[in-house]
Amino acid sequence: ILIQLRLEVSNQWFFDEGSVLTHFVHSQAPAVGWKTVYIYVLLIVSILHAVAFYIWEAKFAKEPILPVDIWKRPAFAPLIITVFLIMMSFGVFLWYIEVWELTVRNYSIIAAGASISPIVFTGSTMSVLAGWLIQRLPAEYIICIGIAEVTAALIILGTMPTHQVYWAQAFVASAVI
């Protein structure tokens, strides 16, 4: 049991560190510039972690987190692309609503941060609901529900007039997403 636990922890380490370092590099580079040495070093380290994760999954893991052969399934690549695009649009949603609240509506930083607080409650609720639904619905339907929610929130936010009260659309968009 201890050996299996070490394998899973090692594998999870490669995945988590690769993901965290990649995210850090791509969010830090615009601030300090791509010419900064540690950006390249961390990018290389994150790529090495991703390669180590793949090798570990393919060669050593007895119970892989993400089996390598899953990429051969016909629906998996489009699913990953869809989830990736939805996660990117969530980032755009957060950026857009904060810039809108700060520049157009002249909210304070605290008020702008508080304006997206419904996301905490909705996200928690949807996580529990997804856990409950996964036993009752195929995963693709749950993904479709998530896609529909994000799309609805982006449409609500994108059609928001300049001088409208927060509760009319910004709150609804934050609660839906």
C-alpha cells in the first residue's frame, strides 16, 4: 500500500507542479517580460514536469490518473478542447466583469471584488450538484450543463448596459457562471 501511495503521490506531483508552474509562467511573464531569465527556466521546468507525468503514466503507474490510451477515444480530444475553451472563457469573464466594474461603473476595488462573490456560492453548489449528478447522468450531459451556464453568463454580461444597477445583470451573470 505504501509503494502504491508513493506512486500516486509522485504522479500527482508531476501533474500539479507542471500545471502550477505553467500557470505561473504565463501569468508572470506579461508583468516582468519574457526576457526575464527565471521565466524561461520555470517554463522549461514545467515542460519537464509534463513530460515526467506522461512517462510515469505510460510506464510506471499501475493505476494511472489519466491513462495514456484515453487520447485514442474519439470523443476525448473534442471534450478536452471544449473544457479548455470554457475555462478560458471563465477567465475572460472574470477579467471583463472586474474591468467593467472598476472603469465603467467606478466601483472601488473592494466593491468590484465583492461583485463576483456569488461565484463562490454557485461554484460550491455546482460542485456538489455535479458529484450528485455523475451517478445519475452521463458525463457529457453534465459538461453540456456547464457549457450552457458559462455561455448564458457570458451573454448576460456581454449585453449589460453601462448605467444599469448591479442586481439586474452583473449579479445574475456572476450567479449563473
